[in-house]
Amino acid sequence: MHKKFDSTQIEKKWQERWKESGIYTVGERDVTKPKEYVLVEWPYPSGNLHIGHWYAFAVPDIYARFKRMKGTQVLFPMGFDAFGLPAENAAIKRNLDPKAWTNDNIAYMREQLISMGCSFSWDKTANSTDADYYKWTQWMFTQFFERGIAYRGKGVVNWCPGCNTVIANEQVLTDGTCERSGDVVEKREMPQWMLKITEYADRLTDDLNALDWPEHIKEAQRQWIGRSRGAKIDFKLSTGDTVTVFTTRPDTLFGATYVVLAPEHPLLQNDKVRGETSNLTEVNNYITTAKQKDEQDRLDATKEKTGVKLEGITAINPASGEAIPVYVADYVLGGYGTGAIMAVPAHDERDYAFATKFGLPIKQVVVPCANDSKNPPQSGYEEVKRDTVIIHLRDKSTGKFALLNWHGTLEGITTAIMGGIEEGQTPEEAALAEIKEEAALDNVKIVHSLKWITAAKYCASHKKQNRCAHTYTFLGEVENLEQQGSIPEAENSLHTLVWVEKTQVLAKLTPDHQKQVWELLQKDTVLTGAGYLMNSGEFNGMDSDEAKEKIVAQVGGEMTSTYRIRDWSIGRQRYWGVPIPIVYSPEGVAHIVPKEHLPWVLPEDVDFKPTGVAPLAKSEALRKRTEEIFGVGWTPEVETMDTFVDSSWYFLRYLDNANPDSLSSLEAQKNWMPIDIYFGGAEHTTMHLLYSRFWQKALFDLGLVTETEPYRRRINRGLILGPDGNKMSKSKGNVIDPDAQVALVGSDTVKMYLAFMGPYEGSNYPFDLGGIAGLRRFLERAYGLRDHIIPNEPLTVTKQLHKTIAKVNTDIVEFKFNTAISAMMIFVNLAEKEGLTEETYRMFTRLLAPFAPHITEEIWTELGETTSIHLTEYPTANPELARDTEVVIGVQINGKLRGDITLSPNASEAEALNMVKENPVLRTRLEGITPNKVIYVPGKIINLILPT
RNA sequence: GCCGGGAUGGUGUAAUCGGUAGCCACGCAAGACUUAAAAUUUUGUGGGCGCAAGCCCGUGCGGGUUCAAGUCCCGCUCCCGGCACCA
């Protein structure tokens, strides 16, 4: 029965009682219990909680409450990430003090957060703008500075004209706009405060492996860090200078036919190089134009390659000893690798495009091996092994490759190639005829016109598993290619036969399947994969992987890694942030502000209107303070820190938030770290999540933290969309105000609705005003269940209760709150119809408590209890009762569903067959027929195969 | 282009060690209650044929494996997210 309740009154009452009794106060670590550190990303105090905050905090609260009732000591803190631009912009607009604005917002949002009824650990809160907090932010910075992790760098930075400040690479979106303001970001050259995240790139990549994070998040971080392994190789220039290139394919060194420098490359400013360049004006013009191009243009991969040759200058290929030309071209980036490449047009598409345009030689040095991970053995396909023959051809006129790929018999292709040519037949016709005959296929065609095939015979030997190596024999011409070192070309041929290779695939090949697989592929691409070397002197025939290191060693290069990630620029030319605790001596040397002068307080006498000049430069108080402490002529650093710095360590401060002597004691960390589960938004995957991992590692190296990784698990939630399915925005008028919803249906309902929409991880869901009403109805029915209490309930109800308990217990830990709620709904539907005992009602109410903390507390009291339901133990299912004693299984006849039978899940096949025979509907179908075969899966299905 | 994740009723979703597809909720339709509406409640609700029993079709598309496929395999299409002249 539906029983209305006054959610506003009930929720207010319980929120007050919880506050009075302090039941969510964590206090000291209780070592008799296991710990669970549940972290949600701390909010920016923008002034109002939006529905996204509810999704971010209230749903994880289910998990926190569940764990607490399970007997775990749960830390579930909440705080405020309160520095940043919105406060400053609001202050500019309304002419107020950012501090006052921020503090007002925090006070208001705290009340709103309390109205959510979440079990936050308010005794473990933090606020990044408290001097007690940012004192430590500053102190850590000084420690990093002393160890070279923080440094004053120079370089091209991202300048956001909207924010009037420098921003980090991570804050620039793919379309070149600012993550915060949406303005198009400009490139500017200026000195910058940087953190050496690049020095941690390897650890940040490697340590991902051990984390229990969703693979897609790890992968996104790996890509962002962008480690690629390769080699640095020196090329001597005719000027006597050396240019170091970075390549991931040192195995193709013999195929390097020219060298390219990025327009930013320092050698281009080298006097000797400039002196010997006969077309210097042209080169200079190119460099100037390239630098003026905006980032967008330059990164457009589809545009045609441009570049200019440095006339009069050559480089020596250290492997072949050949003199090769040197170019400057903007397809090589100054900021990646060494800013210079060796170009191998035969095996790199960009080099190929450039070489074709400028008429540069293309020299193939690797024969690709087609049998790679593309066709891994599939389970279930082991039975039949078939040989595969792949014929590689190269079109002489275009330099492009063709690939004939045939899954057939080895003998077939050999015959085809060797077989006699009948009168009037072209060689390819002869080959086709043979292939068709051998493989009994008829849809065979050659898409690439073969004028001649030089090969006649090959043999294959296997060097490695799943990889083939080749010994090649060319009829009448070459006995063994490995010895020969190059591929002979047949006269009069349009194509060079590049390779014939034998591999094996594990597959069942029916004639139909063969037809599918039987494709003659025309590959219009440059072959970029690994394989075996050719045209590479002593390395011919060597596997590319092996050749990489050997060639590098031979030419005195160095195996190394390079990264996509750049150092983190943290200086901001804005007011409302942590002042960088650096002062400059009269000579302009940077010194840290020592610990006794921390916090290095943000001055208040500042005109923070954005002019492009750092506002702190205008502070008289800061200037005076600096001179008083350090001496006349000393000047303060006037930049503040990126707010991502504040959030890089807040989870440590939560643990020990009143500690005046340390950012967070090691003891507190030993008690609580690492964070067991971190709930947050997908937008932080490559920003906050990466920065804070870096920060943690840097602290670890200083002995200030106990863990190398802060977050053991991570869940990225989705977005709550407007009812129209669009992202909520004021302009679209589709914003749902959580306060209004709470006033209407109560916070329990809003929370449960958000949890019910779908799995917590991943997807975005539209907010449906009808859907939320359904959850309110559910709670009213759960509340009204009391009127269905009977002295003795049917066994079905007891069993359903225990099944529900089992389901909810497993679903919560998998963050599948939606199916947990669905299970509880099923229980209420049944209990309403059948009635339930008071004992069952109590169990159910406790089961529901983490989801609907207020109304369950109310029910608990009405049942005569005087202590909080949230201090009770979470129900555990009785496995006996949760198990089904009878199941309905489907009956299939020849694989088609024809009815069902009800029986014990343990019933034997004979019993099941009897049930089928006794079933009035099914019986008629089986009259006088003995099935050929019976497939019976207890508890699942029975399938009878009848003779046809 | 590369990497990751998806596609199931009118909607959000459920069911993946292959075993009765559509649980739960929303919406919709009809009935009850009501002067009426709201609220509540009962029934129905993937599509098609049929009075019914029942039959056929159905999880983005095309094939395949299997007694049995939303689930596995091969080949596509589209959508979402990340990266992208990264050597």
C-alpha cells in the first residue's frame, strides 16, 4: 500500500539528529575494523549545487553507507577546491572581494550538502583557500624547487586571452580552445614556472599496470603520456655539425634517404650551417612562414607537405655511408623527439608523401610479414590448420605495394606459379586457373595486373612461433636471397615480386568461408609494419625487432624513449590562487620563501582586474613584505599556482587536516592510504588524475608519503543530461534544479532516482521527471509495507527477501545500484501482495537504508527502535533460503522453444524428460517419437532433437 | 587515421563461463474509485497473423560456428569518448 510521507519534515529531522549525535564523525582510526577510504572529487564552490553534484556525491554515499553497515570504518570526506577564476571573475563583475564571495558560497553549499543527507566525514574536511592549507601547498612547492622538480622554464606557452593567463597543455582542448573559457588559445613565448612531470613519465606509465582501474582510463593516460621507444642516432653533416634524430624504426636506417629538421631546430640558427646554405633566403622565408602558421593549420595532417632543401648541405647515413640531402619541413615538430628525423619513405607514410612530392629516392629495406597479431589463433578453431600463402608485389611505377593473400593449400600456389602456361594464356591466367582448380573456388580475381612473376619456388622455415622467416629461391636466378642481399628484378615486369610467404592460420575453412577469406587485397599504402630486413647489408634477413638494437649499436646510437607529455606549466597571471613562494634577489636569482615565513599570504590590496599583467605585481603590501623580510631590492614572484596543484594532494590533508607541523603525518597516511575507491568525472582522466599521481610520486621521493600511487580504484561516472537529452545549460532552458526536486519528492527519492537510471560507470542519462516519480512511489510503498505485516509469511516471501539481500550485496560493490534497486522493487511488489512478517520488514528496511537513509530511519523508529538504523549491521543472505528449490526451464524441440516445465534445479535428465512427456501441450508433439538426442542443462534448458 | 567503449521495445535499461530476450521503472491504452480531476488501483503493452489454442518474425547490417547466439568467430555500418604530421 502506498503511504504518503512528508519528506521535507522527516529529512530535516534526521539531518539534525545525525548532526547532534555525530554518527558520521570519523575521529581516530579504529584498528579493530578494516578501513575504507571513499573519495569523491571535491567541488568548486560556485554558489549552488547542481544535479551533477548530486550524482557525484549522493550515489557514492550509498556505497559508503553500505560499507559502514558492513562493519568497516569508512572515511568519506568532503571539502572545497575554492581557488580559481570564477571567484575572481565574479568579484570583478560585481566589485566584491573574492575571498568573501568564496566563503559565502562555501557556507551556502555546506548547507546544501547537508540537505543531501550524505554520510560525509565532516570532521575531515579541507579548503584549499585556507592559509593552513595553502601553507603546505607552498611548502611542497619549495621542496620541489630545491630538488629541481619545480623550475623556471622558458618556452612557448598556451595563453588564454579569455582567462588572461597561461594554461597547461592539458587545459587546451583538441580544437585548440581553453577548457575553462572556450576561447581560442594563443601561443606565446615567455618564462614559466614548470613541474617536471616528464621526469616521471616512465613511472606514471608503468605503474598504471598494477592499478585496479578501468582499462579505458589507463589507456587514455598511457596515450596522453605517449611514450614511444626508439633510438637516437647521430647523422654527420657536411658542415661538421651533428644532427641527432629520434626514430622508432632504427631497423629502417638503411632506407633513410634524407634528413628533415623542424623549423624550430637550433641547427638552423647555427652560423656555419647558415653560411654553407646557398639558398639561405628561401630557407629563412620558410622558417618564418612556418612559425607564423597557427597551431591548427600546422597540425592538419591532411594538408600537403611543404619544405625546403638546405642546398649545399648533406648528411651522412651512418649505416649506408651515403650522403643524403637535408630538408627543413614543418611536418616535423620542434617539440617532439629531437626535432629532427631520418626520413624513410618506403616505410613511413608521411615521409613517403614528402619524398614523392620532392622526387626523393624510396628505398625498401623491410619485407613485411603478414602473419602477425591480426590473425591470432582462435579457440574453437584449433581443429584445422591451413596454410596461407601471401604474395607481396610492388608496383614499379608507383612504388606502392600489392598483397595477394590466399588461404589455400601450399601445393596449390606452388603449382600455380610453377605450372605451365598454355598457349594464349598469360601467366596470371595460368596461375588463376591452377588456384581455382586446387582450391575449388570460383570467385577468384586478380585486382592488380600481374605482368610477370619471377618467383617459382620458395621454401619457408619458421624462426619464431607465429612469425615466419624466409629463405627464398628464385628459379634460375638466385639460390638464396638471404645470401644475395637484394631482390632481383625480372626484366619486362611491371611488378617486382617482393615476397612469397607461407604462414599458417588456425581456422575451419568451409568452402563458403574460403570464398570470404579469398581476397586479393590491393594495399594502396606504405608498408609500415615489422618484418625482415633487405637492402641492409649484413643485416639482411634479420627480424626487424632484433635488427633495431643491432643497428643502433653498430652506428653508435642510443636506445631511448620519448614522450608526448610536456612539463606541467603551473604559473598563472591571476590573483585568486596560491602565491608561488619565490622571491628574487636584486640580481634576479630565485630563492624560496623559507618555511618560517609560510604561509606566504595572498595580499589583499590588489587590483585584480585582468590586464595581462599579474595582479600581484600591483600589490604594495607584497612588495613591502618581501623587502622587510629579505632586504631592499628583493622582489616577490607575482604569479599564482594553477588550481590543479591544490587538488593534487587534498586527499592527504583530509586525513590530518589540523596538523600544524606536517602536510599529513605518515601515521595518518598509514592508517588510511591508499584511497580505496575514487569516484569522479571523466573530464579529469588526463588532468587531475595524472597530476595528482605525479604529485604523489614526487612526494614519495621526498619521503613525505607512504604510497607511490594514491588511488587503488577509480570509477568515472557519466553526465546527467536535461530531460531533452541535451547537456544541461541555461540557454537551452533544460536545467534541473536539485533543490526544487528535493522540495518536491525528497532527497532520498532524488538520490535513488539517480542511482536507478543505469550503471554508475560510464554512460550519460537524461533526467526524466516521470521517472523520478516512480522512485517516490516505490519509497511510499516501502513505507506502507508496514500495513502488510502478518504473523506468518509465505515461504516465497522469505525466499525472495534472501535473494534480494544476496543481489543487493553483490550489486553495490560492483556499483550496479540500478539493478540493486530493481531487486528491491521486485521484493516490495511481492511482499505487498503476499504480506510479510515484521522480522522480514526490519531486514528489508536495513537493506534499503544506504539508499534511502532518511525514510528508513523513520521506519526504524516507528518499529520501536531508539538507535539509528545506520548503526545496525547490513543484512546478509541465508544461502539456503536464497537458493531456488524449483525453477521454470524452457523446453526446446529442435532448438525452438515450445513450452516450459517446472522442476528442481537438481532434477535428473530422466526426471526432466518425464516432465516433458507428461506436459499436455508438449506431449502431443512427441507422440510416438524417440528423440535422437537430448540436451539437458539443469536449471537452464532442455532441448530435444527429433528425427526428421 | 589510430586506440577504447557502444548499438536490445515508444523511453531509461535488464539478461553475457552461449541456455525461456525484454526484469525493474517510465510512458501509453482500457477499466475501477471520483460530480470531476489529481492521487490510488486492476489489466494490457516488442512486431505480425489468429476468435482461440497457437504460429511466424525479432537484440544495428551481412555471413559463420553450435542442439542452442543479444552473448562466440569473420566482414561491415553508425554513434560516443580519447589521441592524432608524435617520427
